[in-house]
Amino acid sequence: MSVKVSVVIPVYNPGRYIDPCIDSLIRQTLPADEFEAVFIDDGSTDDTPQQLAELAGKHPNFRVVRIPNSGWPGKPRNIGVAEARGEYVQFLDQDDHLGPDALRRLYDMGHRNGSDIVLGKVASDFRGVPHGVFRRDREKCTLRTAPLFDSLTPHKMFRVAFLREHGIAYPEGKRRLEDQLYMMRAYFPAENVSIVGSYTCYYYSKRDDGKNAGSARVVPAGYYANLREVLDVVAANTEPGPFRDKVLRRFYRVEMLGRLSEPAVLKYDDAYLREMVDAVRPLAEDFMGDSVRDGMGPLLRLRAALLREDDAEGLVRLARFAATVKGAARLDDLSWDAGSDRLSLRFTARLVHGEEKRPLKLVRRDGRLCVHPDITAGFLPPGRLLDVTDDLDGFTAELSLRDREKAVEWPCPAETERRLETLDEGDAEGEEGEETCELVVRGTARLAPAGGKGAAGGNGAVYGKLRRGFWDAWVPVRGFGLVRKARLGADRAEHIPDLPEPALLTAGARPVIPYFTHPHSNLTLDVDRRGKTLGPHLRDRPVLRMPGRTTELRLGIVTAPATGPVPVELVLSKPVEGAGEPDGPQPSVVHTWAGVLRPAQGRAQLTVPRRVAGAPPGAWRLGVRLDGDRAAPLDLCAAEVAAGGLLRIDPALPVPDPASLRSITRQRRRAAVRRAVKATAGPVVRRLPPRWRKKARRLAARLLG
């Protein structure tokens, strides 16, 4: 079988940091005879050559090419492309790793579309990630139709024939920004680019020795000489106009103004600051005209103006202020949607500044909105205002879930509304007759921890079932040329409980437990018992007894239509004072038997048998183990066992309120009717022609819900 993908890995003295990389290649779902791993050993002086030789001996699709030390990854990558036998080549760094299904997904999308380049969603625990690029899958796009220029690292899949046809190669030798140069040379001639946004393909991993590539301090003169080469490529492949401005703006914002912004510029000494400004200004004068600058946010425009004026001290003053600007988010509501697996929440997001987190005040003057002079006095001369009137549409906020351990981040579906809200008198000091206000975003989001249809992020990105772990809720706030991320939950409405309801949303016993962290009190979802268990989150919730012949206890666990039966263990134990409390004594168990937790109209219910074989007579406490046989049982109620194992539970247990009971009864009846109709009419409907079968099912759905 022909090789589909060649993975090229430049290697130099990696030590133990290469282990996750190797392991991820071994665990790929793409069959081993369909891809090769080509390690380009750049003259390693440790035991790497021996390790790689042993690895190649064990895995026929692994091979090693050893070259004299070049000192930089450009030459090893070029040699890797020359050696590649695959239709596509994937670059992988020695201290990073791939998701198990990465190569298969990337190749399949690229092959079916004839793509020249395929991007896969990335995650990082130490460097910025362009989440906007990976909001959704894109089968076909180009540099003109997608923000590809925000992703300029080379860790992508390239069609080998495309690279060779266009002579796209890395500059060799020690230099800066070689990735940007390579990617811009590749993006412009690419006729089709695909993006896998629904699966995390590539993981950047922070080394604990601080030796990740690109971590060294830059030499301004050399760095910006290399950037000039990149900008020359942009100029050579575009005509003057909006598209060129958009591409240039990205480099102005990141590589140029980004190094004259917080936090970096606040760490420079005077000599290095002057060196940096002197290196950036010529590029700004040659490439970044007014049309480039005018498309940026107001604070970036102000930085550009200070750079043009050669005002290094002004750049530092602006950075000191901007460093105090933070995102702030308030959780206004949190609840599970009835009859679904969605966790709904409402939030309010804003920008604040200073140690006291004061609102970022705006003032209306002469029909224009400006940042309040009280705020800008520290970095603008008297009488000069920072006008933001035309920048209001760029003020946005969204909700995202981030895996605390793997750094994978998914945007969540949300409806947001931007508002100008008048400030209270205490925050609204200004000239007489002035309107003082702030810009806020109010949003409603629906989280789908179990994935499935509708588990979509912005612009339709589907993120699927969340893996086991801690998923932190974040609110990125964008506005006025700034991006600030805020944790959600510490500031929340009073009616939101300290222990939100846990849920069982899928066929397996895989709980989702929303909780507020200690000590910061931020919202996190624990998926599949990463660190939390169901018992403690149910301890203070009432246990309800359902009316009827069968003894059924209704617990405070949310269920969804996909929730299946969950095996549990019922427990009889001796009454012990303090048992069931967080630090209380463990109950003395006298008898156990198997039970099943079943979904019933949105909550989990437990059927208690009338007789329990082998149960000793006496007065006991009835409990249930929800988190395995090592966990303490959740105390449910008092129970008495009579002769013959006859079990009676506490008659004083509360029942659902009348309104809830009527709703539960209606849902039960509807479910019973649906089951009956399916049993009787199902065989008939299945024999109908496809067209009529579809109509019959639609009619049943309308009638039965």
C-alpha cells in the first residue's frame, strides 16, 4: 500500500521530552503501513541516535536520517520533505505530540478535497492559540476566505507535490520568523486549504526546563530584518487594497506592536526599548499606511500613533494602563434545561481597569463616544480624547470550555447582545450634562458536555463529547484592540446554589458535576469523576418519595433522554451520629444488594424493593453507593426491616410538590402511550414505503411529542 503521510520530526538532543511525541505516533489510528515517521537527527550528541535506531528496528514505518548539526530546524525539515514517500507531509516537533486520530482525519479531509494544505486544531499549555481559525471544519478555503494568516506555525499537513512544484522550502541557518516566511510562501499559491476544527490534532507542550523553541530573547535588528522578508512576500503577492491591508495588519498587530505592548515592553530597560523602537519604525513607515492602521482597535491605533511619533515613553505609559485592564464576567443564571442534556447559563461580560476593577467608562461628547478623560489622563496629553464610536461593533464576548490538563479549548454556542449601560452616580462623575456609560455584553449559552447534535461553538463548530477531566468556564472579552479572558463564577447571582445539580447524561455511568472551585469559586465541569464524585453533591439535597405501589426515590441527579440505567449498590447500615457529614465517621454496613438508577422525567429514580433477601431485622439507615464500592454511601432515609426481609422506608419522606407531580405524571403517561404505539404500530410502519414511513413518523412525533 502506498504511503499516505510522511511525518517529519527534526530531532536534536531531546532527552525525555521526545517520549510523548513517539508515543503519539505509535498510537495513531491511521494504519502503520499507511504512514511513515521520518526522524531527521540534526547531529544529536546524547543517546538519541541509539534510541531512534532501536525505535526504527521495532517499527518498520519509522526511519532515521542523520545529518551534521545545522543548529536550526529549517534544514532538517527540508531534508524531511526531500525524503518523504507520502502523498502528504506532516511537520511535528520533538517536544510536541499528535492526537491519536490526527493523521487519519487530516489526510482524509485533504485527500477528498485535493487540498494543498490541511490545518488541524491545536492546543497549548504555554503559547497563544488562534482559536478563531479552528471554530469549525472547513473543507475548502483560501487565504482570502479564512483567517489563515493567524496560524503561521508549520505544524500542518502539506501536499508534497505542491511543495515541490512551487519550490517552497525553509530558509536554512540560524534566523528568526522562518515559520512565518515559509507559511506565507505556502498560503499564497495554495488553491485549496482545509481545516479540521472539530478534533484536536496537535498539542504544543511546555518543557519544564524552559527550552522550547523560540523562547530566547530577540535581537531587534535581526528579528525585524527577517520580518521585512515576510512583508516583502505579502507585498509581492497582493495588490494595494483591503486584502493586502488585512494581511499586513496581522503582522503589525502581532510581531510589531505586540512587542511594544504589555507585558513585554514593561520589562525592557531603556536601551533595549530604544533598540526595539528603532527597529520597528522603519517597517511601519514602509509597509503600514493609514489604511492598515485605521482597521485596528483604538488602543492599537494609539500605539501606532505613538510609534510614528517616536514616543517610546508614551508606549510604556499606555502599556502600564493596558496591563491593568482585565476582563470581568458575572454568572447571572445556571440551570439544566428540562428534558435535555444542556446546561444553560446567562452571563454579563465587560472590561474593567485598575486594582479596584472599575468600569471602563465612556463619555458622550459632541455625538461621539470616547474613553473617559479620567482614564486616559495617564497616557494622553490634556484635551486629547480616545474616540471609540466606530469600534463598538468589535466589542464582543463569548463562552468557552478549557480542559485544565490538556489545554484543549472549545467555543460554546451563545447568543449575545451588546449594550451601552448608564453607570451609577458613584461611577459617573463628569462634566454637567454628560452621559457616562460602559459597554457590556449579555449572553446566554448552552453547554453540551455529552456532545451530539447541537454541541456547536461559534459559527457551527462541533466539539463532540467532552473527554474526562476538569473543564473550566472562561469568557474571552474583545474590545478596543484588547483581548482579555475572565474566569466565570466567582461573581454570581445570589440564587445560584453553591453546589449545582450533578447530571448523568449518557448511557454509561459518566457523571457531569458542575462545581465552584476553592478558593477562587470559579465554575468548572468535572466530567467522568476526574476529581469529584456524586455523593457529596447530593448530601444536602432532598430525597423525594414518589406516590404509588412501588417504592421509588427521586434523587437530585439530572438525566437526559440518552441516559441509560446505572448499576448502583444499596446499603443498610447502623445509625451513627455524624455519618454522612463531610468529615463524619463511616457508617457500619450490615447488608448490601444490587440496584439500578433509572432516568425518569429528567431526574434519576431508585426503585426500593419491598423485600430484601438476607437483610437483618432492625432499624437502619438506607443508603446508596453512587461512586463505586470504595466510596461512602449517600444517606437516603431511615428504614426498618421486619421478619422475612420486609423493608419499610421512612413514611415522612417528602413527595414532589403538586405541580411537579402533575408534570411528572403527564410525562409518564405520554411515555407509556409512545411505548404502546411503537409496540403496536411500529411493525406496520416499518413495512411502509420509505416516503410514507417518513410521513407516519412525522405525524406520530407531532401527536405524541
